[in-house]
Amino acid sequence: MTRIRVLVVDDSVVVRRLVTDSLSRDPDIEVVGFASNGRIALAKVDQLAPDLVTMDIEMPEMNGIEAVRALRRNRHTMPIIMFSTLTERGASATLDALVAGATDYVTKPANVGSVQESLDRVASELIPKIKALVPHRAGAAGALPPAGGPAAGAAPAGVPAPRARLAAGAAPVASSAHARRPVVTRQAPAPHPVSAVIIGSSTGGPEALSKVIGALSAPPSVPVLVVQHMPPVFTRQLAARLDRLGPATVVEAADGDLLQPGTVYIAPGDHHLELNRSAGQLRVKLTDGPPVNFCRPAVDVLFRSAVRELGGQLLALVLTGMGADGRTGCEDVVGAGGTVVVQDEPTSVVWGMPGAVATAGFAHRVLPLGEVAPTLESVLARAGSGRPAAAPIGGRP
């Protein structure tokens, strides 16, 4: 198998060595060159034609965001992974880079006790992303655990997610080279009210969420709860940016928040987001339980709690992302009579999470990203939105 060719761009010699030594652990990956700033990186990309670029943000002469814009303007389409700091400034710059055309990001090690620990941290986050983003050289896309926000204690890089069983009654629609199994959809569920929309996303998710939330024509008539695999600080920045895009109010969820129609609640990094009924009303519950699917927050945790409190009064959306987080939760949604929609492969950065749901037969529709927001509004309109989730809700339908 041809090795994945990586260009490392960072103005720090120490960081360049750290990234190179971390990637050298994997025989499928080869670092083919270095650049100390964005301007040199542009020339190196033309010279070396790497399969993927890791890019620092703050560099002299031309910073990482400017370099990403220039590469995309010059029609270079290889994945670009930003190497960011876990700070407010770093989070803001990373989101700027994603808007400019970067594919994903990892955070630089902080407060680690040794060089070996730094190497382990970088390898565990970076290698799975590289292999997922360059699948034609590394194997199946999306088969590795997501590294864009797992809590401490994540499994070693390269551990594949467990395979899902095929849901009964699912009919093949098309095949996916990445999933290596047929894509299947379910028959439309019986008409049902919708009291909440639940969304899961990972790699490529910030841009996907921007397009979905920005395309809404009006505030949703029910609460929307989102798990995006991201670390602390980043989720607060993401919520603030999404809040400026469309008619919905977008906030980072806080423990005890009363769920309100028209508001989108983003799970904070390193906390699971759940629904919890208190005094007849639905509220946000944040927990720091063990990672699920190598992640905290985890999509499955949110989806299962939503089914527990609302039964089938749900519309579940699974957008682009690595791994299989959300697959088990979607099985629960389907079993309770709710609706599941997933993003299609051509418009996904990594068709891991949505592909896992679709190939298991738990999706009612598989849609291009541009059709997700209209479908969300259509489902809510047909359902009549059930009863407001912020008001007392009785038993399941």
C-alpha cells in the first residue's frame, strides 16, 4: 500500500519534530517535507504534492489561515489539519481556519508530564484523522475513533469501531466504497409529533452545522440539541458563531437549562449532554461520565436520553464525522418510532458516523447537506411540532 505523504508546517522546530516523530510510528504515513511558514508551505505543496498538510496557525510572514485561503484559491484540495492551542484565541483562530477551507484540527499537547506523553497525545489524535481523511491510501474511511474531542482514556489510535448489525426490513439503495457495505434506508415511520431535534456531528461538523443552521428560514418550533465532538472552549466559540448565522438562538448548553423552542443547545466540550425531566419540564443535564465511543460528549448519550424522555417524538440528524457515534442511539430512535436522517457520502468530509447509521439500516433518508435544513423544517411542519418541549409533557405517544 502506498504511504500517506504528509507536509508538516510549523514555525517551531520542536513542534515539527514532535509531529514527525509521532507520525513515524505508523508505517502507512510518511513525512515528506517541512515548512516554517505559510509562504514556504505554498511552494512545498507545489513541489511535493503531499496527500495531506498539517498546519500551524500563528507563523511569521504568512500565517496558517492565510495559507489555507491561498491553497484553496490555487485549487489545492488535499485535506489540511490545523494544529491549534486549547485557548480562546486558538479556538477562534481554528474556527476561522475551518471557514477558510481547513478540513479539521487537533490541539497541541498542554500540561503534559513528559516528551513521551506528548508523542502519545499527538499520535492518538493525529494518526486516526490522517487515515480517515486519506482513505484511498489508508483503508476504509471513518473506521477509526474520532480524535476531535475524545476525553482522556480514549482507546489507542487505530482501534476500529464495532460493526453494526443490519436492521430488519432495510432495503439496499446504493453501495459505498468507504463503508464497503450497502447503504440502506427504512420505510418512512408512521406520522408522529416531534418535540425535539437531536443532532450529532464530528469531523467536518462545524461547517456542516453552519450550513444547516444558516439555512433555516425561521426559528425551529422545538428545541434543537447538538453534540459536536470538540474540546472545551471550542464549543463555546462554535455556539457564538452559529448564533450569528440564522434565525435560531444558539447557546452552549448549561446544566439545568430549560429547553425552549427556537433555541439550539451545543454540548460543551468534555461533558455529556442529556435530557432530563424535572417538575414536568425538560431541562439540560450535563454529566462527566466515562467516554462513550471514545468521546465526551457522545452522540449516543444524547440520543438515548432523548428517547428515554420523549420516546419517538424525535427527529435525529447525523452529519459528517469519523467513527460510529450515534449509530446505537439512532437504533433506539427508530425503535421508539422517531425519524432518522443522515448526511450522504458525497457531501460528508468523512462518511463514518452517517455511514454507520445508513449501512446498519437505521436511516429513513440519506440526504445531501443542502437538503438537510429544508427537510428538518418539512418534518416539523408535517408533525405540527407536537407539544412545546418546554411545557409539561406527559407520557410517550
